[in-house]
Amino acid sequence: MDLAVVDLSRLQFALTALYHFLFVPLTLGLSFMLVIMESIYVMTRRPIWRTITRFWGTLFGINFVLGVATGLTMEFQFGMNWSYYSHYVGDIFGAPLAIEGLMAFFMEATFVGLMFFGWDKLPRVGHLFVTFLVALGTNLSALWILAANGWMQNPVGAAFNPDTMRMEVVDFMAVIFNPVAQAKFVHTVSAGYVCAAVVVLGISAFYLLKGKHVGFAKRSMTVAAAFGLLSSLSVVVLGDESGYALTDNQKMKLAALEAMWRTEPAPAGLTAFGLPSLEDRHTHFEVKIPYVLGLISTRSIDKPVIGILELVAVAEDRIERGVVAYDALEKIKADPADMAARAQFESVRGDLGYGLLLKRYVADPRLASPEQVKQAAWDTVPNVPLMFWVFRFMAGIGFLMIGLFATAFVLCTLRKHDTRWFLRLAVLAIPLPWIAIESGWLLAEVGRQPWAVEGVLPTFLGASSLSVPQLWTTIIGFTLLYGALAVIEVGLILRAVKKGPFAEQEAREAEASTEGEPAVA
């Protein structure tokens, strides 16, 4: 496999995923905020809450359309750019994606039309139920997609079949209830809720700064403050749960994002600041907070946290056993009735993926030199400085969000919605959740490298047999097309914000007054 093809395929998928994830969080969060706002309308029957729900529903719809378009493009890439990946693990990976399409996507696609066009055709409670089903569908989409992604991070419930030379499902319930997938789902969804709350808070603050639609803005700001505070607190709590899941399932990722080169003895401290160096494999100028890492990763103060050097040594042993598994597999391919080879393979089947890491350096892993084995073992270490700083940047924004929404909640409780310094801060904070969310996605995917599926399939083996010109053509085409669509989407949202929440009502009133005037020559 040409590594330039692999790198460009990774670049294209990264661009698609990061771009798609600009729209997903807002969709997840706004959908349930619409349920809250419409519930208030149903209970109070006050027209202002219907206006509030419809305005934010318009922004939801604009965002929803482009999110669907980019999501479909991303799924097509599994067949076009990662065909061997799809062949090797498609029986497991494809199942959650198929369920997502049949269950969640069809649900939201069906009821989103009723939500937008059923205001005057459905009873209030019926329309609220439709809005809830749209919100449920969007969040179920995230559940099944993250179940698939969580399996890539922690491939449980599946095993390699030496007769078909593919990974196959052995326990689908284990795939669904994968602890990594569960932690990723709740953490990702709560981050989406924060994103939507910041958008509602920021646009409401913009209206208050301009002195426009004050009643609308104050009510929207109050909902965003309460919803955002609960969501931002849950992000931190559920992020802690994600850290605990890493300890059991992705030790290398945990060690990399902490730049922990050597095993940290109990009680393990969290590195608040440091300068990781790849050259001397040491983190300089460390500032540690005692006990915190032990509490997060092991739920204790008496257990160590394994470091990178020790994990590389473990990887080296697993690569050597993987070579044995590869040798046994070749014997099975030559003679399927060779029971001795099958017994040998069964004893080391879990290390086959580590043996495949050597294919980066040699066509037949059995011919690899000791130096190549060591080099392949170090390939299991992701980009430590990137992981270290991106994690701290993401966590810092998370704590800023708690402060922002706590302040908003206090001001709304005291009915001081027009505190101008805070309103300016709320507008400036609008981009922050997206930065944190994209940072979290980078952590999840870069931290998994060099694996497409952790411990099972190296990334460089999963790519399609494409050419470099073909990849550059599709990358440039995707960037231009979806860049233009992004400009259009932002323009539509800004136009809707500029027109304001009462634009439709004002247009109807103007039309009615025009119809009532006598015709003049």
C-alpha cells in the first residue's frame, strides 16, 4: 500500500468528519431545547413561546439539512476510500450504521416534516410529541453511530474467523453495550447540548445588546442558562467517566494525553502543565496535581497508571506473538485441515493485529528483524504533544462553559438579563463549544492511531487501492462544494437572525393590511 494514498485517505476522512461534526452538536442540542420551549407553550398557551419555538426551529432546520448531507458523504467514504476496512470488519461495523439508518434517520426524516408544516394542522400536544420524536431520532442517530465508533476504539463482541479471513460478530449485545461506546455517547451528546445552549444564549444576548425583541430574548436566555448549566456540568462528569473507560480499554491513549512516559506510581498525579518531548521521551517542567489522575483513571489512590515506555514493551511482546498468529494463519490458508496450526492460532489469535503492524515495513511479518519489531512497537504511540495540549485546551473550554452558564443562571434568576458586560461575553463565546468538540474528536481519533480498529486492523491496511491524483481531485472537490454550502448555511442563519423571530407574523400583518386598502389608479 502506498503510504501517500493512506495519508491522503486519512486527510479526506478527517476533513469530512470534522466538517460533519460542525452541524451534529447543534442538531443534538437544539432538538431537545425545542422540546423544552414547546412544552412551556403547551402548558402556558402563551403565543410568545410558540414564536420562540418556531424561530429556534428555523435555525435547527437550516443546520439539520447540511448535517444530513455531510453525514451521507462520510458514510460513502467507507466503501470508496476504505474498502478493505469495510471488507475486514464490515459485518460488525456495518450493523449499527444500518440500524441508525433504518431506525433513527427514518424517524427524524419522517417527523421533521410534520414538525415544520404541522403547526396549524396538529393539536398542540400532538405537535409537541412530533417535536419530541424528532429530538429522539437525532439522539438515537448519535447512539448508533457512536456504538460503531466505540467498537473501533474497543472491539468487543467480535472475533477473527480464519476460514473467512474476516472479523465476525459473536456477541452483538456486547457491541451495543460496549463501555467505551456508552461513555462516548453520553459525553458527545452532552457536549452537543452545551453547543446549542451557547448558540441560543449568544443570539439572545445579541438581541438584548441591540435592544431588539427583548421579551423573546430574555425568555430564550433563561432557557439556555438552565439547560446549558446542567449540560456543561454533565460534560465534565461524563468526561471523567470517559477517562475511567480509557484505563481499562485504551491505556496508550490515556498515557499519551497525559504525556506520561513512565508508569505513575500511586497516588497518580495529573499533569496540569508540561512540555512533552518526542526526542528524549520526557515531559519537561511538569506541574502535577496530586491524586487527581488516580481518582479519574482508576477510581482509587492506591493503583498505579501505566506509562508509555511500559506499554511499548507490552506492544513489542504482542507483536512477536502476532507473528506466530500470522504464521499459523498462513498454514491454515495452505491446509484448512491442519489442526495443529489451528490450535496454535487459537492460542495467540488476540495478537494477530499487532503482527500486521509489521506489514508497514516488510511484506511477510515472519521476516521482520528485531529492529523492525521495535519500530512497529513505537508506532503504537500516538502524537504525544498534540494529544497533551489538545486535551488541556478542550478541558479548559469545558470549565469556561460552566463558569459562563453559572453566571448566566444567576443573572437570569436575579432578572438582570441586560448586564452588558456579560452579554458581550456570551456573544464572543459562541465559537468555543465547536472548538472544544472538534478537539475532542481529534483526541478520540488521533489517540487511536495507528489502529483503524484498536489492536485488530492497522490504519494503513484499511485503505482502498486508489491513486494520489484521484484522492486530490475528490479532496479539492469536497472542500470547494462543502465550503460553499457552509457559507450558504451561515448566510441563511445570519439572515434568519437579522429578520428576527417576528418576521413571519409581521409579514402576515403587512399582507392583511395591504389587502384591506382600496385599489388606486
